[in-house]
Amino acid sequence: MNITINAVKFKADPKLEKFVTDKVGKLERLVDNATKCEVTLKVEKPESDNNKVAEISLALPGQTLFNSKQADSFEQAVSDCADTMRVQIDKYKERYK
């Protein structure tokens, strides 16, 4: 699975990129036919709390799963997104068995 990380209007730290790659890479174990995964990181209203947004788009045969979460840190937002994506993958597997 090809993982692409897009940081909107900022340069992502290599540690953050590694965290995202590790966290999202674990989703590949759940579904073996994923073709690509795009992760978008952006900051909403820089002066406020809870302003980091992570979006995950996972391309599967016949469907694309999408999830977006907002948190105080990118790590938390990505982690929440990945957890919710696991639920979506389980539903996808049940539907397309």
C-alpha cells in the first residue's frame, strides 16, 4: 500500500511523518487489497485549541473509505482517525465477503 502524507501550509517534521506512516501502516494488516492511502494534515484557526485536523482516505476495490478527526495534536488526531478507520474496514469486510 502506498501512503502519501500531505501537510497543508506547513512542513511536517520527520518524526511526525514516521508516526503517521507507522500508525496508518498498521491498517494494511487489516485489509490486504488496499491500493493507496492519503493522509492530510492541516491546522484550522491557528490561535485556537483543538485545531489540528487529520484526514485519512483509504482506497479499496469498489470503495474509498474516508475519515477526519480534530484534536489538540496531530498525533492524537491521526490516532483517533486510525481507530475509526479500523471500524470502517471491519464494516467493509463484512459487506464485501
